[in-house]
Amino acid sequence: MARTNHHSWRAYDPGSFGNSMKFVIPTGRLFYTSLRFLDSIGILIQPEDRKLIFNYNDFTVISVKPDDVPYFVGLGGLGICGLDTVMEINRDLLMLKRLDCSRYRLSVISSMEYGLEDLDGKTVATRHARITREFFNKLGINIKILKLHGALEVAPLTGVADAIVDIIDTGNTIKKNGLIEIKKIMDINPWVISNKRFFYENEDEIKLLLKGGFQVGYI
């Protein structure tokens, strides 16, 4: 294991890394999930309206849009990110720990009871273009992808697309708009991710942090 700091460790203390460690978390639906996880490992952040950067002991917590988390983590540090975002952006990052605290799923949705094969040659709107293309390619179904970034539910209702691939939480939104979940593509759990170089240079400390344990006599 890589050991880059040369000081003794006693009981686990998230402020004892010496140099500031960056932890990038997403705004939106995973923001408070991320804060609860940070709290569980001893990083206590008090959210403030419109504030994006927080400091706790030797940690700097940065809140950015979900799609930007992999980019900032790629510059160095740790982050929390949905599995869909990691797969979609496909950056060279390490996935360190899955957080079992999410009920979200990525699914194919439409206003009609299509079978997946009925979408051959049809238009599917999504912001997850990479995942969507790979999913349908594996099934041998040829689709046209329309990249949208918001209000996806409107696309099949207005004829802009025949179906969408989007994230479902409770399912209430699609039901209220007369949409049908055709097929779940994947469950979406948030993950703790890391820049590879940063992880291997701080491996012992990061593993200790994520496990919330302690180490004695580390030199």
C-alpha cells in the first residue's frame, strides 16, 4: 500500500490528513444523501443556501452539478457520483465504495405500451446517450438518439420522441403524465469515486476514512 504521510496515527480523525483533501459532491437529488454519508465518516457539513464550498478541519467539500463531479474528481480527490454519470462520462476513475441508499433506476419509458423491439427505427430521447446506445445495441435494436437535458417526459407526449430513457424515483411523475415504464436498464446507486493517482498516493488514509476504523502506530 502507498504511504505518503509520515506521521503517527491514533484514533481515526478526519482532520488528521495534514493537507486539505477535496471531496466533491453533487447538487440535486444526491446532495443530502452525500451529506449523510460524509456525516457517517466524520465530516460534518452544515448546508447553507447557495453555498458551494464548505470546509471542515482539513477537508474541503465542493458541491457541483452531477455531470461535473467526475471532471473535478479527475483533477484529484474523492467524490460521490451516481453510477449512471460515471458510466455515461466514462472517465478513467476508480469506483471505491457503493452507497446503498438510493432507490433510483434508469429505465426506458414511453406513452405507449411498446415492446423494446417495437422501438426499432424509432427515436429515443435521453441525456444518457452512451448508456442508451449500448443497451439497445446489445439487443440488436437500432434506434435514433435525441440528446436532451431536461423535461424529458414532454418528448413522447409531444411526438418529439417515441420513448425516453430517464431516471425514475417513485414513478409518480411518469404516472401523472400518462407514461409507462417499459424496461429497467439499471439500478442507480451513488458511489464514492477517486482519481487513480490520488487514491494510490493516499491509499491507506482513504481506506481508513471510508471504513471509519482506526489505526495505531502508523509511521
